[in-house]
Amino acid sequence: MNPFLSMIGMAPTGAGTQTANPLLSFAPFLMIIVIFYFFLIRPQAKRQKEHRLMLEELKKGDRVVTSAGIVGVIAGIKEKEGTVLLEVDKNVKIEITKASVAQVLKVKAE
């Protein structure tokens, strides 16, 4: 008897042979899907939600780091355009997209 056919439940049936439950043959595939969900999909969705919430809470005066590594202080926010005016040095301001803000830095008390 071919082991591949018996694995997928298509082995010839005769006297004394039993067919495998079709639900049991899908169990490994279902387990792989569950593992992918808990180890890949769910954590990524959680990170995206946290990043979206962080972007919504941005305000003038926050010290931030962009995805390109630029550190600066938010000088203004343009909600309609989805951009942020970032002051990187005294009298040096750049306009970046709001989505490129990677992290809000904690400001130490001076």
C-alpha cells in the first residue's frame, strides 16, 4: 500500500482496513495557521495599533525620532496634510510626514 495515499485518506479500503478521519488530516494545517496567527499576525497588528495611537497623541513640544534617525522637537502639526514641522536645531525646521515619526522620546527633567 502506498504510504502517501494512506496519509491523505485515499488508501484503498478493503476488509480489515479503516479510513482516516478527514478532520484529522487537516489538523496539522490548522495548527500551522494558529501558530502563524499567534507568532506573526497578532504581534504585528498590536505594534501597528500602538504606533497609530502614538501618532494620534503627538503634540507640539514632543521630542521625537523619525524612522530615518533624525531627532527633533515638534514645532507644529498639520493635520490636513498629515505632516509634522520638526525643529532639528535652532532656526532649522523640516517638514516630515506624520507616519515617519518612529518614537517619542521621554524628556528628562532639567
